[in-house]
Amino acid sequence: MTALTLHAIRRILDGAIPPTLCSVSADGVPHVNLLSHVEYVDAHHVALTFQFFNRSRANILATRRVALMVEDPLTGGSLELHLRYLRTETEGPVFERLRAKLAGIAAHTGMEHVFQLRGADVYEVLAIEPLARGGGGTAPSILQPRCDLAAGARAVSARLAECGDLASLLQTAMDGLRRDLAVDHAILWLLDEGRRSLYALASIGYAHTGTGAELPLADAGLAGVAVHEGVPLRIGHMARMYRYGQNLHQNARDHGLVPDAGAAIPLPGLATPCSQLAVPLRARGRTVGALLVESESDQFFGYDDEDALALLCAQLAQALATLQSADLDAAPAAPAVAPAPALPIGPPLRLRHFRRDDTVFIDDQYLIKGVAGAILWKVACEAHRHGRTDFTTRELRLAGEALRLPGVQDNLGVRLLLLQRRLADWGGPLQIERTGRGRFRLLLGRALVLSEDGGGPSS
């Protein structure tokens, strides 16, 4: 019989059936208890949650040996893992992955105040043996994947490599998730380092796209932890979603930006997700965002999903950085001022700008804030005062201080795309269109009335 490897049986570690831990005291007295989760670390190591100072903990420290029984929920077959205790980690990627997953399990069982992670105990796997039942062992089942993840990731990667601009890159990525990887619900979050927040740039599978919705990094649940630690995180059984919507609304209320419950950008997300996987986007040594995928089915995502999406997210992050730089570097000098087209008759659009955080309201409806809001306000002022409607990304970069662009990783190209998509979602008579590499145009369907900080009309 071929020896079992940890990589081959890692699907069984996901916790559909709670694993059983057996430890022995220094004088040979056994102790058995159930665990909430086993974390696959690599081909030779696993991590277990350290939550309580109990008999098992004392035994582990005394002998440094434990046996772990895991069960295959498909066949009922059992495996015994012989482990050697190495160390306890209280910070870092493994600890954060366990803490996030434990939070999901705690919510599922109503034990939020009981499940408190003290550390991640890392073990070396010495041996894996099938446990005999009725005269013979039952081999672990081979789970048929919902799709060919490797082939799907390859197909998406090939199409991403052909994208020449940010808009097509995002469209290709989100379409590929659904068509080639059978993922029906996903949100692409990007990091605003200066504000320590995440903002939604694209999504699939929701009633509202949520473009421009923002969450403080500390309140962004699985995606926030994935960005903070720079590692994928996966929870396969959840009773409820992290309170994204409440956090978003409360943050806006705290800044005096949301006069009523209907003013905030609706946040995308399933009401009752059962599985979530968050994968960070890392490029050039920096984490720039995270892809969150979710499902209403338990254990929908596995380790193979992590591997496939980690590869695609690395390519996506690098492409985001490259295309932004290419777009800005290729931008020509500012075009000559052209006469503004005649505006249709109708009530003017009232734009209100708050300098504190560059929030922009249109006709008392919240639209956008941050760098995207500053961009809109700048080009709206130029159009209102000087009749300009054509602009370049280069001139935005030169106005970096006025736009309050961060010193590093300003994501100017992405912010402009975010603004374009947000205006498209809004659907009113004020839009932005690309007119060439490094060029864009403000499309005005009505005259503008501008006011700053809620004061009188802008001159």
C-alpha cells in the first residue's frame, strides 16, 4: 500500500467532522478530547489551536507526542496522524489563519466568548495510518472537483496576460472566476493605505455591484485579515457573514456623511454565506488588496481553490501595477482646451464637496470619497470654470498634492477606473469615458452647480 501523504489527505482536515486528539501524561494516563480545527501548514506540518490551559495542554508539554484521528465525511474512513509538538506561535500567518477560522466556527456554534485563541501549536507529522474497522481500513475518498481548477486557472491566466488596460483586466478576471472556476460570488477589494481601509472595485453575483463601498481594514473580516497578514484565509462553515454592512454604515455616520439608511453605497455580499475564501493581492513586495469569494454551500472551497486563486491573484496584482504605470507613462501632454458642447435644457446637477475627506454628493446623494472624489471634484471644477472636458492621467499625477495622493502606491489609475465604474452604477447625466491611453473625458448631460463644504455655489 502506498504511504499516505499529508498533501493527499489535507481535504479531510477541513473539519466537517471534528477531529479527535489523544495525549498521554508523563506517567502514561491517556486523555481524549475533540478539536475545532486542524490547519494544514505544509507537506510535513499541521497546526492545532491552543485555547485552554487543560490536561491535554499539560500532556503535550510533558511528552511532546499526540495522536490525531480525522474522519472522511464521504466514506466514514478514519486516519490516525502521529504528531510531534514543535512550538507555539502567537503571531504571524499561521496564527492569523487559525484565529480567523476559529472566529467562523465560534459564530456557527454561538461560542464567540468561549473560543479565544491563545496560540497556534505547530506539529511535525511523523506518520499517517488508516484505522481498521471490521477487519480492514477504508481508504480516503477521492472528491470529484466541481470543475478542473488547474485548467480553469490556466485559461484565465492566459486571458489576463492579453489585457491591455485596467478595465478589460477587471472584466476578464471576474468573468473568468464565473466561467472557468465555477465561482458565482466574488468581491475584489483594494487597499487604501493612507486611510487603512478597503474599497470595492468589482464584484459578481450580487444585486448591487457595491463599487466604491469602503470598510475600515480592521472591520473587513476575512478580507481584512488576508490583507493584513498577506496570506489566504478560508472558512468552510459559517453561521453569518462578518457585519460588513453595519460597519460601513456606522463608519459613514461617524463622519456625518450618511443622513439616512438609504444614503450609503449598498455593500455586496451574501446574507448567509456558508463558505468564504479571501486571497491577498501581492505585487512587488506589497499587499494591494484581496479577492473574496463566497458560497451558500458548506465546504465549497478547498485547498486546491486556494492554490488556483493565489496564482491568479498574484498575476492580477502585478498586472494592476504594470498597467497603471504604463497608462500614466504613456499619457501625452494636456490637450488643447476645446469648446464645451451645448448642454441640454434641464435642472443643473448640484455637486457638493467636503474637503475633509473629499466626499462628493450629487443632488444630496452620496457618490464617492477619497482620491476618487478628489478627482471628480477637480475635473468638475475645470469643466465648470473653463469649459474643459478632456483630461489626461498625467495632469492628475502632477496635481498629486491637491488630490492628496499617497507618497507610495497611489493607485491613481485604479482610482480613476473606480470613479468611472461608480458613475456608471449611479447612471446619471455625469459620466467619464476613456478616449485613449492616458486620456479621459468628462461627459456632461446638464450644467453644474458646485459648492464646497456645504457652503454657497462655487465661483
